[in-house]
Amino acid sequence: MTGDPYRQKRLGRRAVVVMASAAALGAARVRAQSLDSPGLAPEPRFPLDRGLPLAEQLRILDSANKWVRLENENTGEVFQAAYTGLGLYDAAVRDRFNRFMRDWRENAVIVMDLALLEVLHALHLAAEQRPLHIVSGYRTPRTNAMLATISEGVAPNSLHMRGLAADFFVPGFDLGALRDAAIALQAGGVGFYPASGFIHVDTGPVRTWTL
């Protein structure tokens, strides 16, 4: 455990609440596979009752492989990973997630909060396992300051600058339903931007807003 900042990083309380509704929080190691890996079906589907609450669906899936697919609207890149449980993340998953969520304008990478990945996984499930299209992940202070000059919706102290936030949408999926699923997780902040066509999630304090 010593010498590895990723392993020493503790998940926030609310992130643990998210996965506690999904999981027996055993130590499990992530396995990551690329899009063309024969060991990972391109679109795995699970026989879930969509009438069940999201937390119950997550609990059922805890004994199965979790799977998430994210697509970056700005770079065209795809992040896909399969793993089991909540525990120590494989370095390949961490590094690929960090790279995928980078500030594409400056090609700058930061260590992203892995609790954010768990939130995105939960919302990937809520969206019937359709790919989440990421609009914004990490932002450098300079990028954030530039965006704040052209949009009132950009906070000067945005959690994007700390690797704790993501803005995204799911093509063809109701944005309001996605917002409601995010709020139900109680895992952090949820911003609703219907005019811009995306929602914001972060692993900061629980709060909601609409712009």
C-alpha cells in the first residue's frame, strides 16, 4: 500500500454510500480490457427488472462484472472497462480513466477521483447501459477561467479543476430522468443544464441546481 498514491486515496463517504447500495464492500481487484479484447462482450446486458429502484439493481449487479462505456465528445475517444466490486483499482484502469478525462484543450492529465467513476457506472446502468457522452472532465485553471468568460454556468472554483466532476449526456435518453437518477444516488452535486443538453455530476457536497 505504501508508495502508491492511488491506493492510499480514500473514497469519499458519499461515494461509499453509492456503492453500499450496490455492494458488499469487499476488496476486489479491477480487471480492465480494451474494446477489441475477446474477453469482453461489446455490449453486455444484464437481465434486470427496470421496475426496481436503481439501488436494488446495483445490489443485484454487485455479484456480476460491472461494465462502463464512456465516449468523449471532444476527442472521439472511448473508455471501456469491466471490473468487479469496490476495492483496489488496477493501474491500467486508473491511467486510462485519467487520460480519457484529461483537459483536451491543453492535453493536461490529473488524477481523477475514482469515486466519480463509480457514479458514472451507476448512471450508465440507469441509462440502460447506453454510452455516456462526456462533454467535460478535468479542466486546468486556465481552461476553467477561459470558459467562465463565455458562460455564466462555469464556477470559478469548479470541481472540474480537482478531477471531481464530469458533464455528460446520453443520446436518445431523457435528460430529466438521468438527472433524477443522479440525485437519487446522493453521491455529490448534480447540475441540470437542459438548454445545453447535459447534466453535471461531482463527488463534492450533495446539492442540486438548474441553469
